[in-house]
Amino acid sequence: GAGKREFLRHLRRKPLRFTVVGRAMGSAAFTRWFGRDLLTRGAADGLSQTKQLLSSKPIVGLYFSDSMSEHHAEDRVLQTYSTLKESGKDDFEFIFVSLHSSPVDFEDQCSGLDMPVVPFEQLRSTLSDMKTVFCVDGNRRRLSLVDCDGKLITNDGLALVSQYGESLYPFTKERIETIALEKQRALEECLHRIIGIEKIDAEARHIILVLGPAKLSPFVSNAARRLRALLGELEARHGPAAVRYLVWEDSARPAADAADAASGLPVVGTDRLLRGRLLDALCTQPDFSPAATPELVVLTRDRDSGAWTVTSTTEACHRMMLYGLGGFPWSDAAAAAIQEAEERRLQELRAAAASSLGHLRAGRGLQRGAGSSATFEDAGAVAARSDAVGLYFTSWYWLNTPNRARRGADVRHPEGGDAEASLARHTVTSCYEALRAAGRRFEVVYISADSSQAEFDQSMCAAPWLALPYEHRELAQDLRKLYQVNSGMIIVDASNGRIINYEGRMALECGADYWPFDDAAMERARTDELKLEQRRREEERAVETAEIALQEARPGPKAVLRRLRGPFGSMVLASGERRLGFGSFATVGAANCVVPPGGKGYYEVEIVECTAAGQVGWASDITEVWDKPTLLGIGEMEGSWAADSRSQGWMPGDVLGLAVSVPVEQDHDDPDGGFAIWLALNGDFDAFDGSTVGDSDLYGADRGVFPAVTGQPGFTVKYNFGEAPFKHAPPAPDFQPLLAFCK
């Protein structure tokens, strides 16, 4: 490919005899690649001459690695090298080639290594070419072994050393072939003993093993279900296959029966010893570890010899779920072929996108409407009548799921984000229709992520825009990869495919006034939004200030509610009705009504609306006042206690009674600090399994506590600090209304 061509150009520019195809390398070429000297621990000046060090070594390994020094103890290659050298094996050498581009990282990585290291300054000029020669992918580790003539023995030294360690010595081609033969025999023995390979149909071309415990994990269960769905077509395309579920437990019949019922596959049990032997025989990849059991293994029978070879292990299950039957046998080679084909398609799409939406031309064209009433229009015609097109990557679920926040969801912990999507659909639709009404040459094309034709039809039955038909799902996936987006809208120039705005949905939410949604228009939108936000904040500040002044102007003792945490506008207060709501998540308290040490206070809160979470309780006078949004409420921040609607299921009309007894002096040996707190539901102090509810967490409240409420839109209460008769009695007659403590 391109890397090989670049390397050949380098050879013409700077002739070398060091290549990967087996030509002689020679000590001079070693010196050219590694430099005149190698960093060597234990040498007099920390350096050893490359030529002298390697001239007598029949085997040289190049260890490309990006692991840092703290991981060296777990590095099998470094362990094997040190063990062999300590035992006197000196007829080979490994050279450490750092993949780090930072001298600081290089220094940290190479400190304390027993292995000779290529100096950092030398790597700056030769690392790129060495990576090309030895097929090093990015920063992925690799151990390449070459003989004394410079011929490549293997690029898979990392996998071999990781598996066999010191037993791979002396790292010759003959030893590696012997190891491979032993491995093949061990694999066949395990297959004979575990699954009775002699009972496998002689016509079977493949053995597919699903591996896991008797109690299937959701991932393995999904993999087994997926495999069953693919099996018929797999055998039609690739020949008969024997499928087994291999249980990683002692083969007790009840466990096997449970796995059989869960997986729907024939089950074979095995003991720990055979499990270890099989994993050892299957270990063929650098990242494979016997401690990390693969979920899926594919073995293929050689047509000539009849021998079984491992086709894929570590990534097989993931690739099956990702690629389906098109990636069988889910090996590295199959995955590489799919990725190469995908890259070719993406290159073709990039070229087509530059020509009047050519990358959207497929089948009957772009679709408007759904079902039998759907109409179709060629993408070229759409480009001809449009200046810009919004490619809307989304699905029926995000377009149509109701706003869950309106049904009482906690907006701090939204489930799936569908409330935002529902709002986005409304604003996108309204802006689209406004643009069309104003004569703007704009179109939206829906790129579906729907899981069925029915969902797609539901998305399009009332949608005003166009769509890429559902049958072109592979093209939709390629478009997502082309634009590197899962959901959202990208606005492109209809004539040449140039991307105008990566955040198209946010652009449309700004409104039709900001057409054509380019950088200049978006900068204007941001400026206008800042001005609007400043004006809104000033208005909210004025409303809040007026409400506080109204409370303070009332004669006699009064509780003055103030916003303690949250932005301006988050407290929605009608003090004349003693009604408190919330414009956003916030905490409100009456900090002038402090129950002092030795005091006993009581107040009531009536639930008006509880479709969102709320907390009611007590806070200390050390609570800080924040104007910025926060995710912590009463009971969650230091120096506070609260009852929470999410755990107690309050309903509109419920009356909560809250009482507190503040100790004269805090007992720091008491988990509650000496505070006693009571909570009643409709006058019943036993409704919450006891009079003292939870840990008070009121340490530091040496000067007393005051009432506080945390809420968000959808949580509204009416409070009574003693301004009106209580609906229920406090826990004892000596408890006073909070108005008695107001200053």
C-alpha cells in the first residue's frame, strides 16, 4: 500500500540493504538503523557499540513498545529476556525500540531496562521507516525476530513469547515450527477430550465454540442468540458447522442443563484442568491471555490434511456482533478485509459528496412520507433546488418518545436524554418550516438509525422533510462513519458537499433568522444569546429582589425565603400564597428562622406538585450561597439533612411535618451530633419507621438550623412556618412554630 511505496521511495533516496523480504542486513545496516551506540545498562559509560554488541548474535529481536516503566514488571518479553540472560544465554539479543515521541516519556519508559535501547535522537530519524518495514501499526507493540543474515523469522514474536516465554529459546525458525506443531497436537487432544471431536460430522468445515459459565452473562446470551440466527445462512455459505456451548465449570448435569436452556446450543462441560489446556492451545494473539477467556472461538478444518486450526479467538465475539455473517470467520484477516472495503466505500462517498449530493443517490431516490403514499425525488434534483441540506442523523425513538421530564423524571438524572430530543424535534421542525415559508433554499434529509421498517415509517408519516429510504441501511451506516457522527445534524453545501455546520441541530434551534447557519451567522447567534441571557438574568434578579423586599416589608415576625443555591430565576416564589416552585434545580431556605441551641422547632410543607424530585429538611447557618447551577441539594451538601421524594413517594395533598431538637452543645461522639429530627406524613410520625430519620449530618451547626427546600421544575409546595394554624400537631407540646425564631 501507500506505506510500502513511501518506504521504496526512501530506499531510492537513501540506499539500504535492510528490508523485510529476507535480504542480508549486515552489521553496517544495524548501525544505520540503531545508531553507532546503544544505551546499555551496566556498561561503563552507559553505551555499547552496536556493531560489537550484535556481530556475534545469530538471533536479534526488535521490540517495539510504548509501555511505561510501571508496567515493565508485567511485560512478558522483558521478563523472558532477563531470565534468559541471567541463566547465561548470550547467543541472542533483543533491542528495545521506544514508540514514544516525547523525550520525557522515553526517559521514563527506558529507565532501568536490562535490554539495550535505541537512543531517542536516533529514533527521530529512523523510527518511521522501521515501523514501515516491520508492519508496526501505530503504537501497538511488536517483537520482530531476524536471523544473523538479516532474514525475517517472524513478526509475531510478541504472541509467541507471551505464550511460551523461555521455552521459545533459541528463537530459531526450527524452534518456532516445533512449538507450532506441539500446539496443534495439544489443541487436537483438548478437542478430543472436551467435545469428542471424533463425533463431529466428517463433513463439518467449522467448529464454533461459545465459552462461558453455566449462568450466562447478558453479553454471552446475546452472542448465542445472534449465532443461532446466523447459523442456517452460515452453513449455506461456508459449509457445515458444529456449534457447542463450552461451560467453564465442572460438568455437573444441572449446570449443563441450565446453560443448555439459556443458550439454546448443545452444551459440553469441562473441568479447570482441561480449560487451562484448551486456553493454552488457543492462545495465538498478542493480547490473548489465559486469564481473559474469549467468549467465542472459531476453528476451521483444512481440506487436505483434515487438521483443525484456530481461525479467531480474542475478538471473534465482538466481530460477530458487529459484522454478522459478512465478517465470518471473524478473524483478523476478515476484519481487515471489511475495514479495507469500508475505507474504499468512504473514499467513493467523499468524492461523490462533492458533486450535488452524489453520496445520497441510491435506488429510487430520497423519500418523502411513508408507506404507499411515499414519493421519491432524485438527490441531484434536491441539490439543484437547495443551497444547503441538513443531514439529520437520528431515529424514531429520539423523535417520538414523550418528554419524560414532564412525567416526573429527575432532570438531574434523565433516562436516555429523550426529553432533550423531543424538544429538539419541535425546534428543528418549526425552524425547517419557517425557512421553507420564507423561501430559503434549505432541505433536511433524515438518515435513519431505526431498527425496523415500522419504526422508520412512524418517523416519516408526519415528518415534513425527506429521508434516505430504510432499505439503504448500509449506506446510512457509511454516512455516519464518513461524517463521524452517531446522532445530530450536519449542514452541507448542496452543490459541493462542503460542511457548513457540524452542529446543525443546535443551529436550527437558534432559529430561522440565522440562515445560512455558517460561522458568521453562528457568531451573531452567540452574541444575541449572550445579550438575551444578560437581559433575562437582570429581569429575574429584579423579580427576585422585589419578592424578597415584599417579604421583608410585612409587619411582625416573618420568614424570608431566599435562593441559597442555583441561578437567578430558579426560585419561583409567591410569598402571599406561601407557595414555592422552581424554574431550575435550586435550594431555597429561610436563613432568618434559625432554631438555636436548646430550641425545638416545627414547620409543615404541603405537596402541591410532585412530578419531579424534591427534598425538604434543615440546613445550618454555614450553608454557602451560590448563584451558579449545582447538582447538590439539601441532605446532599455538608451541614444539612433532608427527606427525599424519590425514596418516600409523596403525592399531591400530602402534608409533611418536620421537627428538630437542637442540642445545647453538640456531642461529637454521637453519629447524629446530638440532634433529634422528626418527620411526619399527614400527622403520622411512625409513617417512616421511626421518629429520628437517617443521619442528620449537621456537624458544625453550632448556632442552630433553619428550614430549607430543594426542588426543580415539577416540584411545588406550600409552606407553613406558623403563619397559619398547623394541620397536624408537632411531636410534643414544647415544639414551637419557626416564626417564633425568626429575626
